[in-house]
Amino acid sequence: MMIAEHRALADRGAQLVELRIDWLSHTPDLARLLKERPTPVVVTCRRNEDKGHWKGTEEQRQTLLRAAVVAGVEYVDIEDDIATQLRRYGTTKRIISHHNFDETPRDLEKIHARMCELDPDIIKLVTMAHSPADGLRMLKLVSQAKVPTIGFCMGELGVYSRVLTGKYGAPFTYATFNKDRELAPGQLSFDDMRNVYRYDEIGPKTEVYGVVGDPIGHSLSPLIHNAAYRAMGMDKVYVPFRVPKDALNHTLDQFTWLGVKGYSVTLPHKEAILGRVSQFDGPAMEIGAANTLYCDEDGSWWAANSDYDAALESLQIGMQAAMQARHSPEASGLAGKRTLMLGAGGVARAIGLGLVRAGARLTIASRTHERAAGLAAHLGCQQTHWENRASVHPEILVNCTPVGMHPDLDQSPFADHWLQEGMVVFDTIYNPEQTLLIKEAKLRNCHVVTGVEMFVRQAAVQFERFTGHAAPLEVMRAALRRGISAVG
């Protein structure tokens, strides 16, 4: 199986493959593993205390590593505490490694300095991140290292350091065979590292963008932004930054070192992000939330809410469909249309403001009535209790709740018998794209707009603010749908 998977990785474009021989159920036949190998290899055999699976003795393990060196493998991984026991031989390069699965220690630089004295060709230093700043410390160390160093942090808080380590001088990084075989916390798959993040194209001049939020692992934003950069031939990469709620300001201050040019902002930071800037693009302050932070050519930071524009553009698609069906140009506008918006969260605030400004007769219903009442008062529109939402008899229905989101696919926030032919039904949920509400609305001959349209359009607005170029909408839409399909 290991030989077959090695060949499969080579066929997929891998240039260097690590053979984790501690995962084999019996003592490996090195000659068989290494014969006619399709790529150069790193031979690694991890002990249990290093989260490995080696079942034999330490003497047997070191004997295997020596045998790999004698066989002339390209690289052998040697833990720093045994590096003096395995001497250099032949052409095999030595990766001296140190792993800390508990923390990123304060004496990181001292550990690295000690490893430099162990006759390494490459140093591999991997620790567990407990804050976004841990990954930053690691990347700074990599950038200053005299000996080629692969340094990154494990865990969701450190994912960005796995992607960016090459930008700061690491000769390569580590990925897993596929998403189902994570060998260390936060590890990305080979396909994602190559196809989504384009790791091999990242260099010192690559511009960095990202999404900040907590949690962040579910975000499909890296998928669509990086697909757009690839399509446009841009030397840019977009990474996930998991930033806890109480660490936003401190983290973004520290990330100045990374030279990040723009952030997508998601929960729980959409309101707090407003306090970081004094310049606003569009009605972000009036909405009370922003989902975009970008730096202009003069180095000034701006906040924007791309949900606002994206929602109105998406609704216009539904209104145009209604106009064509009725052969009535009056149907294309939002002014005067009875509109029911379900939910009163951050997205609802942006969409609600857009609807009110467009002249819609807006009513808000939320499962938490106090939030609906508060938002209605803020926008100057009507509100109703959740139980009475059907009594509005809307011409336009907008769902801003998570009801129907993956994995709760059998739920809808609006009963099918409340739907009327000719209504415009807009569901902001994009995973799945075909929610139960959307499916039932189609059966009732409503004009539907899915969350994919809004998500892509809000990302397109961000892309344009980040880059100054028009976004490749079709590329981004296709990438999002592929991502949704993979998650599903």
C-alpha cells in the first residue's frame, strides 16, 4: 500500500515524499520500499512519545534509520535528542527534527540554536500553537535562520504558518496524503496545499491575504479567493487566520510583520473590526458591522461590508426573473415590495439596510424576538413575532437564519404551504446550495436566488478591493460549488 500510494503521489505531482515506516504493521523491507522509487524520499520512523506508531525497540528503530542512510535515501529524519548517535554517511541529507505537541515554548530560538550544532542539512521545528502569535514567532525564526529551516505550528491556530513557511525560506513543507489521513493537528492535504494554496509558487514577494474568524476551519473563502488569484496570474495567497474574539486587536497589530494586504472578516469580529479604522467604504458604520478590511496604495486601512452590495445584486437577479415571467417592468424594482426577512444577525443587518434604502416594505422576524425588534428600530421598518411570520404574505422572502444549513438539511425556516407562486425567495445559506427552502420554493414556482450567488458576489467585492481588478465571477462560482460538493 505504501508503494502504491507513493506512486499515486508522484502521478499527482509530488516531488518529495515522506515514508513513515513506523506506520507499517511489521518491520519494513527497506529494499522493496526504496527500489525504483518514483520520487526522492524522506525516511521517518517516529517513536510513541513523538506521536508515532513504532512498536519495536529503540535500538531496532535506529538500526532502520542507519540502514536507510546506507541505502542512500535522499533524506533521513533524525530527532534532535538522538542526532549525535546517527552520524553522517554518504549522500543522505540529515533533517534534524524537534516536535512539541503541547506548546510553542518561549525558548524557541535556543532550541533552534542547539539544533544547529547537530550537523543538520535541514532543521525541522514544529510546535503546537495556542495563539495566532505562535505561528508568527515561528515564521520570524524561519526567516532569520542561517541553516535551512522548516518551521510551522500545529493546530488550527497555526495552519497559516504551514502555508507561509516557504515564503520565509523553508525548503519545503509537510502535507498529508489526503484529508482523511491527518498525521498531525491542522495538517493540510497534499491536494489542498498544491491546488488551493499553490505552495510551490509562494515566494518572498508573494502578497498575503486571509480570512479572520473563530472558528475558521469550515471557511471556503481560501478556495475561491485563491482560485481567482490563479486565474488572474497574481502572485498572491489567501490563508485562514483563526483569531479568538479577545485576541483580534493584538493579533492584527502583530500581523503587520506579515505584510497582510487585506482581510475577510467573519464571526465573531464583524462589529469589533470597525474600531480598527477611521475610513469606511460604503455603509459599514451604519450597518454596524464590516466583513472586509483592506489597505489602499497609501497604506491606509479601510473597512467595508461587501454583504450589502452582494445581497442587492443577488436580489436583483430574482427580481429580473420575476419581471421576465410577468412581462412587467414594474416587477424589477424593490420599491414598495412586501418583504419578509428571517433573522436579525450580522448578514441581516447589511441586507436589511439595503432593502430599506431601496424602498422595500420590510418586516423582520427572528427566533429571538428582541433582536428583531432592535434591528427593526435601527432600520425604521416593521417587525413581527416568529410565530406570525407567515401573516406578512411577502412578495420577497429573504432567509438570513442558519435553518437548513449543512448538516440540518431537512429543515426550512418557512413552511412550503406559505410559499406562493411568483414570490422571490432568497436563501443566504450556501452549503448546501439547494436548501430545503430553495427546493420547495422551486416546486411552488417561486423565483429563487441561492446563497452561492451572494457568497460569490461578496467575495468578488472583496477581491476588487484587495487587488483593484474586476473579479473572475465564473471562476469563483465554480470553485465554491466544487468546495460545497467536496464538503457534502
